[in-house]
Amino acid sequence: MNPDRAPGLGVPTPSQLIAAANGQIESSEGWSVRPLSPDLLEYVDGRAACLVNIGSPTRQAVRPIYASESISELFPHLREHLRLALPYLKGSYVVV
């Protein structure tokens, strides 16, 4: 069993993510998510970074984060990392 993973869940434990006062979320694995504007996030993994668009609120009052637009060989875990960061972002979001 990996001590950095929640038992039986296969996902990092919440203690691995740190939310800063400026809204940035940092992982002990070396990636981070930072809001740049109401419609834009910056995702950094190692030495590479990309911008991720955020859509307008849906009828369910959640804002879609368009991870599929930014997924590439440079960012194979983008969708997973954004989903882990969701609880730390201010507002209601869904990763699409």
C-alpha cells in the first residue's frame, strides 16, 4: 500500500494538496493550479505550464473547466489533477 494514497481509493490524500491565500493549489507531487482570472486557470506540472479555460455557469450553477482542450502528452494527468483541486477552488466547477 502506498502511504501517500487514501486506503482503498487510489487517490492522493487531502494532506498532499495545499491551498494558498491567493487561490493557488499546490501538490506535493510538483503540480499546481492557479486562477488567473474568472475565466482562466494556469496549470503547471514540473517545468511545463498551460492555460485552461473556464466556461460560463450552467443551469445547475456550476462552471465547466475545459480540461480536454489542454490535455496533451505534456499534461497526461491534467484532468485528474484538476478534479483533485476542485474542492479548493472558490465556486462550483465541473471538469469536462
